[in-house]
Amino acid sequence: MSEIAKLELNGKVYEFPVITGSENEKAIDISTLRSATGYITLDPGFKNTGSTKSGITFLNGEEGILRYRGYPIEQLAEKAEFLEVAYLLIYGSLPTLAQYTKFKKTITLHTLIHEDMREFFEAYPAKAHPMGILAASLSSLSTFYPESHDPYRPQEAVDLTIYRLLAKLPTLAAWAYKNAMRHPVVYPKNNLDYCENFLNMMFSMPTEDYKVNPVVAQALNKLLILHADHEQNCSAATVRVVGSSQANLYTSVAAGVSALWGPLHGGANQAVIEMLEAIRNDGGDVDKWINKAKDKDDTFRLMGFGHRVYKNFDPRATIIKKASDDVLKALGVNDPVLDIAKKLETVALNDDYFKSRGLYPNVDFYSGIIYRALNIPSEMFTVMFAIGRLPGWIAQWKEMIEDKAPIGRPRQVYTGATKRDFVDIDKR
Ligand code: SDX
């Protein structure tokens, strides 16, 4: 017998169906609440509110579980290529060899940016944050392909947009970096794989070609997989809401980039490194900064700690922490901020303030350590997150479109002034 939830209001009992997910998650379907009762719910930050059913990613915050289409993140991070995971998230199954070969080749053939766009980059100041360039570039990309704006048809145009975004985002990202360095842009090469191509566009110079270190390429592949999706996070929810108005996929993803930029979300990886460097420059007194993070009167937060869903360890942080040790050892890099990060983690995990609130290192706490070892500047860290998260945004958008989801438009409880008449300015 299906479960029901009962709500008593003013002596009347209302019943609402309970939905059970494939992992036994429960939800009360309140889609008839307002028409039945005249009431709405209120849940700032949607901490208790589901916006959709989804078959893409499963998280269990209490047990630290993360699976993409049922595959554990630990296995994908160890065994898969990033584009394989992108295919899995977007199309729902791991590709066969033939499907994957065709998918990779198609993407390779779309990595070039329309030459008219190259001049856009020259217009930005050197100090322009690459996330601002990326958000603007993705929306600008839509102006070159007006025939592919309709999210519903033709399917070939929608697929072509998906290929173009996956192919061109690394090129846009690398060109944003070259703009900041005031170096000439480097064009994609068809003989390099996804990660190698990005690294080459980032670090190759007219004076000497960049030799891709396989350790670096493998570390990047793993980091991109770990960032590929995370169910209804702030930026994915943003992509869904923007896409629900039937705005095109380019601009929906651009909105996701803007949401990701915030330091409470994807911008945290840059904020973590800046925090660790500030602690090092302040003499490395970890206890002093832990106390600042606990002080309600101090705005300082321990960046890279805490999560809306994970109230236990973030499985991605566990994988990245180990990878940071491996990569720094393989590259012979000794980064003093890694030691500070580990000390911070040890002190925080033994402190009741953090334990009682379920505040553990999240995906952003160690990722910056690896990016630094790969010589990626901190302003590019959130761009790296965006490159990883793109397949997830596309998958979430595609599911929303295929589900024919209604436009996202929340209700509110009005608490402002009640009715009053206009007063002429000379009588105010
Ligand atoms: C990402 O949603 C996703 O899946 C996101 C993400 C993804 O893959 O898409 O996982 C990526 O965004 C990871 C999070 C990166 N952000 C940071 O590292 C920034 C620092 N963390 C926080 O600001 C915070 O933990 C959030 C934003 C991540 C979560 O905030 P919530 O769920 O709204 O929790 P909250 O702010 O209400 O905090 C609950 C309590 C509060 O204290 P009390 O009011 O109970 O006394 O915990 C405290 C907060 O003050 N707290 C922290 C803290 N995080 C929460 N105190 C000190 N340092 C922190 N980092």
C-alpha cells in the first residue's frame, strides 16, 4: 500500500502522496498543497525541498556515497576517462568502444572557436577574472549558432550543441588564461586527447612546445571526473531553472558558470588556497584560524569545509587528498600549504564545533593543492571546476527538457507594507 502524509490545518486533515526513490529516499508530493489548502511551504535555501526526480546522480550525505548513474565515484575516478563519464552522465549508460570512439572524434572536430570570437578575448583587461570571461563567452557562443536555440528540436541540433559545448569549453578556458597572461592563444590540436589538449592550450608557448606529463594529464582526468556532477547543487539547479524557461543550452550553462563562481560554491577552491596562504603568511597558527571560524562574530569561515548534503566525509575529498599526495610526490613538488591543510583538517575533525555540525572537508579543500602542482593559477581553479561540471549541467538540463518540466517559478510569503495611497512629493 502506498504511503501517505497527513497534514491537519484548522481542524481539517489533508492527505498527500509519499514518493519513494530507487534508493528508498522519501518525499512528500505537495504539488496539490496550495490548491487544496491555500497554504504554501517556506524553505529558504531549499534545505528540505526537492525540485525534481532525477536518475543521474545519487548522493548519500550520511554515508558519504556518490554514484553517477549507479557507478560508484571511486571506480569511475580510478578506471574511466572523463569523456566516458560525460557520455555516461548525458546519455545514461557507459559507451561501447564504437560509441566512445565516435563521441571522442566528434568532440575533437569541434574544439575550434569561431575566429571572430578570438577578438572578444583581446577586449578584456588582463585582470579580468576568467570566470567572468567564461560566462560571457558561453552566452556569446550561442550567437554563432542561432539555428540551435530550440531545446526541443531538431534532436541533431541539440546533440550538436552538446558536442560543441564539451569541445569548446576547454578552448575558451585556456584562451581566458592566455588573455590574463597577455600571451598569444594556442589552438587545439586534433592529435591530443581531451586533457592533453587543454594542458597544451594552457601552457604551450610560441617559443617552445609544451610536453604533456602523463602524471599531470591523469591527475586532471581524475579531477574532472570527480567534479562532473553532484545532483541538485546551486549551479545545476540554476541551469535547470534557466533552461526551464526554454532559454538555449549555451546560456543556461553560462548561468551555471555564474552560480558556480560564488565562494560558497565552486569559488571555494580558489578561496581555500587564498585562506591557506593567508594562514601561512600569518605564521601558520592553525588554532587561531580554527577559533576565528568558530567565532559567530567573525565572518571568517573555514573554506573547503562543510556541505549542504555531506554531513560526513565528502568521498571526493578523500580521493583528492590521496591524489594530492601522489601527484606532489610524482612531480617532486613540496607545497607548504598542503601541510597547513592537513593540520587544519586534523584539528577541525577533533573539534566539537565542526563534528557537531557535520563539517568535514569537501571537494574544494584539497583540489587547489593539485591544481597548484599542475601550475594552474588560483584564478583558474573555478574554471577547472566548470570544465569538470559541464557534463553534469548538460545531463541535468537534458533530463529537465525530456521531462517537459514546468518553468521554475517559486512562490513567496509577502511581509512588506500593506495597501497605502500615493502621496505627492510636496506632502511627504
Ligand atoms: C561545493 O551542493 C553541492 O553539492 C556543492 C558542491 C558540488 O559539487 O556542486 O559539493 C561543491 O560547493 C562545496 C562547498 C564549497 N563551499 C565551501 O567550502 C564554503 C565553506 N562552507 C560553507 O559556507 C557551508 O558549509 C556551505 C555553504 C557549503 C553549506 O552551507 P549550509 O548547508 O547552508 O549550512 P549553514 O551555512 O547553515 O551552516 C550550518 C552551521 C552554521 O553554524 P550554526 O548556525 O549552526 O551555529 O555550520 C556553520 C554555520 O556557521 N558552518 C561553518 C562552515 N560551514 C558551515 N562554520 C565555519 N566554517 C565553515 N566552513
